[in-house]
Amino acid sequence: MKTTVRVTPADFAPPAMVDRFRSISMVVGAVFSAVAIILAYRDWTVFLRGWLVGYMFWLGISLGSLVLLMLQYTSGGNWGILGRRFWEAATKTIPFMFLMWLPLVFGIKTLYPWSTMKPEELVADRAKYWLNPKLFVIRGLVYFALWAFWAWRLRRWSAKEERGDSTPESFIRIQNFSGAGIIVYALTITFASVDWVMSLNPMWWSTVWGMLFMVGECLTTFAFTVWLLARFSQVEPLSRVVKTEHFHDYGKLLFAFTVLWGYLSFAQWIIIWSGNITAEIRWYLDRVHDHWKVVATALIFLHFVLPFSIMLSRSLKRNPKRLVRMAIWIMAVRLLDLFWLIQPTFHPAVEAHGQVLAPLNFQVVAVNLVNVLAIGGLWLTIFWWQLGKRSLLPVNDPKFPAMMEAKHHG
């Protein structure tokens, strides 16, 4: 006889390991933040360049979590039920990421050459209507306001659902809201990636730049989610729910977004190469000389060829230990990709605009790692704190009982 599994939010309370992880993250964040402050005092310019790399990495998980949450609501797929609480906790870091954005604002004249260039040195319309310090700040405020509003509304509805106050009509409204949010996300992350990263090279542009960041953020977030599921599936309460099929689903999504990243990266390169326009190919020339040639080659094999070849295996996607190693690998190469996108701007093949630029050396790499750990430690502290406030699974989701019954009868 088929039985109905009845559970409450209390049955899926976070395990004690959440508090332990929060304490570790707090220590890491505090120690490396102190080191970052010292580095900023010693060399503000090098610090800012490294800060941008770490910032874009962790912002990617915050925004990737927001868009995956909206995709789950819009599609109604079972694949997102296990990830919902993780993504909701991650979206709570958006106000924190706004604070971490402020050093970029204060250092705008240090990071962005267009902020000190004369309008006639740039394309007139871009200088007048886009590459403007005041508009840079205003647009940033708009981006964060929209991201925070969508995240707040989704979490508010989720809390209502957990109390048992949701209705089919309210779910349809949140689906529509999420669908609109995906469009808002696509527009805002495109503009933000242009403002904060692409405008480092004010004479260069790419039509797929925003898509590269969208795919990269989703890929990083899927990898982070796989690690969380693998870790929490070893203890109660998720050990009663998570099964091989769930890892298989996330493994397929990791594979799909890896392929999409490779396709977009190649499309950008082939379009610029075939155009053979000096203003465009300059960007790639700066990224394939000296040390950067090694990094560029490594990204081809480590970010695409190797993950693509390995994740073709069905058995790997169904093996949590092997899949989580691939997820950690992907997060590492995502960080390397951001480093390659950003840092060559400051260490080009030839000096630009008569500016004296420090060579790429161990100090530059160390500063980048310190900033990644400083922001990451504080980001994870907030994440674990928020994750510990609620149940780990949305037990009042209409699809949750079927998932539990499949577990018991599968």
C-alpha cells in the first residue's frame, strides 16, 4: 500500500556542522581581511586590481543563486528543490556584496582609464552616455536595488510557503515574477559586466560578454551546490533524501553549462579573429603573450577539454565523491578565468596611454588570492548564518511529497 510521508520544517533543521562551518569562515574572513587592509595600505592600486577578481567571483555565486532560484520557480522542475534553501541563503549576501562594491567606486580613477580620459580620446557617444563616473555609480545602485528586490520577494514568498499560507494562485504569481526576473537579471548582469570588467579596456567591446558572465555565474553556482549537496548528504537530515539521481541531474547541468561556456568563448574569439580589426584583437594579444599564453592554453584544456571529456561519463555524474571533485575543479578554473579576463588589462603586451604598469609577479597573484579569501570568508560567514535559520528543504513545496515517496519506494 502506498503511504504518504508527512514531514514538517522541523524535521529538516540544519545540522550542527552549519555552525562549525560558520565559525571557520568567520576566522578565515577576519584573518585575510586584516591582511587585505595591510596590502591596500601598502599598494592601493595592486590591491584594487586583485579586489576586482575576488569580488566578481563571489558576486557570481550570489547572482547565480538568484537566477537559479528564479529558473526553478519558472520551470517547476524537481531538480531545484534540493538547491532552493542554498540559493535563498546565498541571495542574502547581495547587500554585503554591495558594500564590497564600494572600493571599486572609490578607486574608479585607479581602475578605469576612461574615468580620467578626455571624451575625444574615446568614441564620443560611449564617453557621453555610458563611460561616465556619475552614471557608473548610478547604474551600480540600480543593479543592486533590482537584485535585492527580486531576492527579497522570492524569499518572502518562500517563507509564506513554509508557513503553509501559499496558494496555487500565489505560486503562479511568483512564477511570473521569476520569469520577469530572469529578463531583468540578463539585462543587469550584461550592463554590470560591461561597467565593471569590459570597460577596463574602453576601446574594446564584445557582443557575447554578458552571456559569458551569465553562463559563468550559473556554472560556478551549480558547482558550489554540488559541493554542498555532497557534504550535507553525509549527515542527517539530507542523508534521508539525497540520492544518486539528484547528483546525476546536477552533473548533467554542470556538463551543459561547461559546454555552453566553451561555445561562447570560442564564438567570441572566432568573430574577433575573422574581423581582424586592430581595436578588437588588441584585447586577445594582451592575453596570449608571455605568462598569459600559458594561462590561456590552460583554460582551454582545464576549463573545457578536461571537464567535457570526464563528465561525458554517466558513472561519474552518479558518483558523489568523483562529481564533487569535478565541482571543486570547476570553481577553481572559474576563478582562473576571471583572473585571465581582468589582470592582463594591467599587464599588457605594450604599455597603454603612457601608463607605467607593474609586471605580473608573485605579489600580484598573492594579492588576488588574499582578496578572494577575504571576501569569501566573510561571504561564507553570512551564507552559513542564513542557511542555519531555516529548514534545509522546502517541505511545503507541492512537489516535495512526491520526491520523498520516490525516495522511500525507489
